[in-house]
Amino acid sequence: MRFVVTGTDTGVGKTVFSAALAGALGANYWKPVQSGLEGETDAETVARLSGLSQDRILPEAYRLKLPASPHIAAAREGARIEPGRLAIPTSRCPLVIEGAGGLMVPLSPDLLQIDVFASWGLPAILCARTSLGTINHTLLSLEAMARRSIGLHGIAFTGEPCEEVENAILAFGKVRRLGRLPPLDPLNASTLAEAFRASFSLSDFAGRDAWQSC
């Protein structure tokens, strides 16, 4: 099984969720476009939190120094993100692909990330906060995905429990709730795996035979 993990915005917990999902599935992980190389990159975070071996972390197609929108970061380096370099890697294992920032992030002056997702035709998991403002951001993201016929696998919430907020998103968006990752302190591979097992059902992501062969 292959999934695209995206979010309503940057910093909503996509990377932590991607690490949890990839670890639970024994998947390969791929971050096509990494903007910002100071400190720990998203791929390095996933390697640290997922418990996966390094060979399961696939190399990025683009590694850009500036922590900014990819089209800006690429332009600063005299580069341009080309769709042809964003072909999905071949993988006999499950594959978790993490997008950059939110859905509508520009990758180049004439290419939005959401349009790359649409061209891939993979099911998407939308990560959404439970905090103030998330209803609007999440419903707008769902509308944008529906307009491009991107199949939504479900919503993965992140943050403290807020039943009223979650229920509003599920009712207005007519979407499936996969679970919610709570804030974790400490956050490490062990606490993340335990939280994922407690909050999500692995059967919602793939049949057992999809990952036993890896």
C-alpha cells in the first residue's frame, strides 16, 4: 500500500505521524522535497522516530537549504523543481510519502504540490490539528482535494482531544477519522509507537499481506 501524508498547514505533525505510520507498516519513507537543511531534516526525524533501518529512508529528490516555500528555496539556489524528478519510487514494501507543508504549497512558479498529488493518484491522509482554526483550514483542504479528485483515505488528528472540533470536521467534511496522535513528552520511537497503537488501527491502512513480505 502507498500513502501520501499531507497537512492543512506546515507544522501540523505530518512528520511525526509519517514516522509512526511508516514504523507500524514497516514501510519505506520518502520526502520528495526538503526545504531547510539546518538541524534535523524530516527524513532524519523519521529515521530517528520510526525504528526503521536507514535503507528504508529513501533519498529526497530535492534538498534545498532555505527553510521556505519550495519554489522560493529552489529559486535562491538557481534551481527549479521539475515534475519529472518527482516520479514515485519503486517499492515492494508499503510506501509513505510526506509532502512539504500544506497542500497548496508552490513547488515552482507554475506547479502546486496538490497537483503533483493529483497526478500520482494515491490515497492521501490529511493531518489536522485539533486547535483553534483547524475547522476552517481542514474543510478548505478537503474541498481543494475533492476538486482535483484526490482520494482521501482519512483524517489523522494531532494534538489534545477536542471532540467538538473533530466532530465538526467529520460531519461537514463527510470524512473518516483514522485516529489522533496526542502530544508526547518525551517523544521517541518507543512512546510514538505506543501512542500510534493506542490511537489507530493498523487494519485501516492495509491488509496484513501488504507488509509481511518486506
